[in-house]
Amino acid sequence: MANHKSALKRARQSVVRHARNSINKTKVKNTVKKALSTIGGPQEESALALKKAMSMLHKAASKGTLHPRNAARRISRLSQHIFKGQTES
């Protein structure tokens, strides 16, 4: 455990950031799963779910929870899955 005042503060900040990041990651995972589950359904529903998932991924990247390129890659792959599923049905 940290002994210096500044190290104690950093340890407290780390706990708070970890909690915040895990909440954001869980929200992202849930919205992405929901978007993937709409594949094969109505196109409007899929588009709406994709838009919401993109928003959550961008938000997580802007907050520093995800790296911006990680979010961009996930958005790209998710949109490819959804549009591929729309063209097949």
C-alpha cells in the first residue's frame, strides 16, 4: 500500500476510475450485444440499435475508457455485421 500522501490520493483515484471504466465497458458490451441480436430482424430496428451502439462506443472513447482506434474498429466491424445480415435476409 502507498505511504506518501500523493500516492494515497492516486490509489483512491485509481479505484474511482476503475469503477467508472467498468460501468462504461459494461454499457458498451450490452448495447453491442443488443445491436447484434437485431440482425435478421427489421432494418429500422437494426439501424437504430447500431446508432445507439456507435454512440456508446464514441462516448467510451471520448471518456478514455476505450482507445479511439479500438472504438473505431468495433464500430466498423459491427456495422459490417449488421449490413451483411440485412443484405442476406
